[in-house]
Amino acid sequence: MNRRYSLYQLHFKIDEMGRFLNLDKYIDGEKNSLQEIKSYFKVNKWAYRHFHSQDGFMHFRISRNGAFSDEDVYYQPDTVATYIKDGDTVLELGFGNGSNLLYLAHSFPKATFIGKDLQRLERKDVPSNVSTIEGDYSDLSQIADGSIDVAFAFETVVHNTDKEKIYREVYRVLKPGGVMIVYDYALSAAFDTFDAHTQKAIALISKGCASAMIESLDELNRHYTNSGFKIEGNTDFSDETLPDLRRLERKGAKIMTRPWAARLMFNLLPEQFVTNIIVGYLGYDSCKSGVITYQEWILRK
């Protein structure tokens, strides 16, 4: 019943937004070129700090007790920490503000940490065991074969269209037995199996945050195995992200349920900022309905 109601809500929101916004404008065309991804995070830097995490974390919180808490933001990096030991070399793809990278580096001063991202790490508290590379992480040519013990990526590979290119590179740089930990979004079924309203919601969520179209769980699993990985573990944490998604949905609703305010903001503010409002507004119901899921993967070389 709850899933059906959330799907109804998702359809209702699409219809209502379509009355005062040209939604196709935010869907048509490529939205996830390297330049657009870089621009998206620059435009939304303030929003991520203000609405998501004052400490610079950019991933969703996993709330195991069903209630929102700021401490839940540490679940993902703490999971990565269980695979790190002294002397290891650890790689993060898409470090963003550097919060995960630095949190782990301070926790493991005898390990070496490398991060690669489209933007530079602009932090003053970078410990000596951290180095970063500016650029596209689908190219890890600066890193030697078999030199990485642990790699991780939080909600970042979703931006990329050619995921196997990325995972083949990660597989190359990992040592035999090395591990890759991924947290990302997956559709519960192939895109073309959903109705037109749901497809539009998926497209708005995907392209609204400069991502490629979100792929299904089966498609993503094939990318991993095609790249050589063994899927050691796969856990669905969709329900655990709902408290965080609900919080963001309520913030989005304050704007989207006032058409005059939404029109004004969408006309005055950068497109990559306002589409993030749509993402927040639709995210809870897309997850609650079971359309989009939030997954953890433990991959082994």
C-alpha cells in the first residue's frame, strides 16, 4: 500500500510540476559531460553545505534506527574503514569536498590515501598521508598496476555513462584480492519497463544532478562482472536512506507546492541549482515506491 501511494504521489508531482514548468527542458540533451558535472558541483556547493552537510559530506545518510541523525553520514566511510589496515594504499574516486578522504586519512595515519576528482581539493587540514589528482577518474594512468589495496566511490559513478571503462581502470590498479566499495543508485527494473510518468521522474532525478540515466541493478551488476570483479556483497539500503530523503523532500515541497515561487526561482537562478530542487522533491517518493534504490556493493579483485 505504501509503495503504491508513493508511486501515485510521484505521478501526481509530475503532473502538477508540468502545469507551471517545462519539464522537458531539464531532460532533453546530454547533461553529464565532464564540464557540466564540474559546473553542477560548483553551482551547488553552497546548497550541499547548507542543506546536506556542514562538514562537507555529500552522500546520503544511512539511518539504521529509522530516524534522521547527522551521525549517520559516517556509515559509508566507516564501512570502508573496516577494509583498511596500516600500510595500505587507498583510492577514492570523486572525493568532492574531501570529507571522506580526510576522515579516513586521520583515522589511519599509517595508510596512504589518493583521491581523484574533476576539481582540486581546497582544504587547509590535509594530512601528509593524502595526495590528490585533478582530472577524470576514468583515467587512472598516474597510478601503477596492482598498487591499490582499497578503492571506494560514493554516489559518483552514477554521473558517468561508460561505467565499465571506470571499473576496468579500478580493477587494473587494485592488488590481487583488493576491494572496491561502491554506494550508488540503481533502478529496480530496466528503464523501459516503467510507465511514462515514472520514466519522466527517473529522467528528472538523473539529469537534474548531472548524472547519466540511472541504470538497473542487473545492468550495474553486469558492469562489475564484465570488468573482472567478483561481487562479494550487495546490500539494499533504500529504506535506511528514507529519513534523509524525507527531510529533503519537505524542503523541496516548500517551493514546488507554490507555483509562483517555483516559477520565479526557476527563472532567476541557474538551471543546475533549481533542478536540484526537483531532485529533492521527487527523491523520497521514487525511493519509497521502490523505483530507485540505494545500494552498497563490495567488489573483490
